[in-house]
Amino acid sequence: MTKQSLRYAFSALLTIGLLYLAFRGTDLDAFVASLRRANYWWLLAMFALLVASHIVRAWRWRYLLEPIKPRIGMRNLIAGVMVGYMMNNVLPRAGELVRPYTIGKLEALPKSAAFGTIIVERIIDTIAFLVLIAIMLLVYDGPLRETFPWIDNASLVLTCATGLLISVVVLMLVRRDWTDKLVSLVGKVLPLRLALATRDLTHHFLDGFLFLKEPKHYALIVGQSIAIWFLYICMVWVAFFAFDLALDFNAAIVVQAISSIGVAIPTPGGTGSYHVFASQSLSKLFGVSEAVALSYATLTHGFGYLGITIIGLYFFVKDHLKVAEAVGKGSERLP
């Protein structure tokens, strides 16, 4: 089996194991009854907020791509985001690599440069997540560390890793002459064609960070990032009403922070991992019954998963994208 096949097989087994963990010991009759009692109009409102967050993400992406190609149309940016999330729902982490393929094909720009902007996005989102964790610790004084004892260590590791990555990228940008020398040294031991490809790939990748030279956009990008995460929290809060949960906006902050950890686990669209983290945060931190907590996780995940998959598939077909190109060129290499 190829490494890619092994990775997907591992993800499938992880998904099955996490779903088993989420549903183990659940009162299925109470679970089904909770699904039937849910107000699906509130869940549709939650989905509308999810779509709005993706539109804001596409809008932010426009400014990250501005130095590479100015004034990219919102329609193609939204298509890239939606196709990316659709692919994440099928093949975990494939979306981050398929998005550069999509926007590269629609806008005729280097995919490796577009991939650099995806790395920027992940750095920004990680910083925003760490801020959310800090806010969570301020608004919740319950048994958080007793329930999730690993959260402090995980936050520390993530902070250090993010800081290291930012430092490396900034050094590569500030001293591109050092980067060129390093690439040249590596190129000496590679075949000429591969050495040239490595050089071009490195330069295109660093071009994805050129937005840093446009300080006038900093405030807007920060505002857009805040808006994305605010919409995420609003999604969680609105979904509370679908199950008549007497929980406030602060509780939504906590559930969003904890469930985001689950989404980061490499399963298709967070399947299984989201169910575990969202349901346990509701049941163990806020006293929601396990059946209701699990039905909340199941329906909120299902609405988002199916809805975004349908929208992404629409753009995929409408723009004549090809699975072989998207998965092959998008996930194996970035020409």
C-alpha cells in the first residue's frame, strides 16, 4: 500500500474508533427521542452562519492572495474554500492542498504560492484558537482541567510550535538570500530538473507570505479573523436553542474551543472526533444529558457536513474540476 493509502486507512480506523467511543453506552432510545424533538429551523440558522463564516474566510483569502494576483473575484475564492472543505469531508486534510489547485486553475496563478497562503491561514487560525482558549479560561470556572487534564500541556505545545513556525517563516522572508543559499546547497546534490523545481517551489511558497509587506491590510485581516471565529461561536450558541439548552454565550465559547480540538484530529470532516469532544464538553462541563449532548453533536455535525459537501460538489462540477487532478496534483505535489 502507498503511504497515502495507509494514511487514509488510519483515518478511517480512527473515525470508527472515535464514533464507537462517542456512542458507547448511550441510551439509543433517548438519543433518537432527542433527535426527534430538535428544532431543525435553528439548525438551518446554524448552517447559514457556517456558510457566512466560509464567505468571510474567502474574503480574507482575497487579501492574502492580493500580492500574487490582485482583485480576485469573490466567486472563485468562495468556490476554492467550499471545494476545499468538501474534500476535507472526504479525505482528511486534503482540502488544504486541493484549495491551491482549485484557485490556481480558476485564476491561473502558481499553486505553490497559493499553498503558502493556506499556511498563513493556518497560522492565523492557530493564533485565534489560542486566544479563544485564553478567553475560555476567563469565562469558565468549572471543572475544566479536571475533565480535560491535557488541555494546558496541549496549549503550551501548540503555542511553542506556532511560535517556532512563525520565526522560521519570518527568517526565510527577511533573509531570502540565506534561503537562496540553502536551496542552492540542496540543489547541488539533486538532479538539475529537480533542483530547478525545488528553487521555483520555494520562491512561490514564500510569495504566499508577501501580504506581510502590505501593513494597510493588517487591521482588516485581523477583523476578518475575529469575525470568522465569532460566527463559529454564534453557530454553537444558536444550536443550543434547537435542543432547548439553557446555556449562555459563554458556554458556547467553551464548547467551540473544546470541539475545535476534535476537528483538528485527522478524520474526514471531524467525524467521530467532533462527536466525542462536543458531546463530552456539554455533558461533563454543563450537565447536559449524554443522549441530548450526543444528538446535539450528531445533528450539528451532520448539517455542516452534508451542506458543505453539497455546496462544494456544486462548485466542483460547475468549474469542471477533476478528481484525479485535485487529489493527485493537489495532494501529492504543487506544480
